[in-house]
Amino acid sequence: MNKDKPYDLGERTFEFALSVANIVNKLSRTLSNIEYSKQVIKSSGSTGANYIEANENLSEKDAIYRFKICRKESKESGFWLRLLRETNDVSFKDRFNELIQEANELKLIFNAIINKKSNK
């Protein structure tokens, strides 16, 4: 993931999912890594995919619903990343911390979008 975070949220969610995929590909193939990796790949990718859906503007209600899914998937990604961080070699710790922080930042961004759209 780029240290200069993209302003474009679509690009930022893509970079997040890509970074998650890149780190899990470096992990050893233990049972827990395989299972946790599957989960975090799904949730990090779903964050970006639902962001794309939210921007289709079928209706304001649908957009808010999709943004809520983005927020949920960001929170879930943080959970799986924490499990992977705690069950793997310390050499991955800093990278996992960065990804956990990004998941949290995305969650906060989606929360702000939901609040703004809900208060219209």
C-alpha cells in the first residue's frame, strides 16, 4: 500500500484489498493462516466491491445500505488481520499493524459517509 493514501476512495479500497492479498500470500500454509486468509481476502475485497455498488446510485437508501456493508466489511477485515498478526511471525507485525490501521480508517470514513447521507 502506498504511504500516500489515494484520495479516490475506490482506488484506496482497491489498494487495501491488494495489500491484504499480497501479505497473506507470504504467510506459511498453516490451517489457521489458510482459514483466516480466506476470510480477510473476502472481507477486504468486499469493501471495495460494495463501494463500487454504492456509487451506482440506484437510490439513496440503497447507497446507504451499501456503505453500511462497506463499514461492516472494513471492521471484519480488521478482526481477521488482528488474528493473523497474533498467530504469525513477529516479522509481519508492522505490516499487519498498517493494514489494521487502514481497515479502521476505512471504517471511520464509511461511518462518516453514512452519517452525512442519513442526515440529509
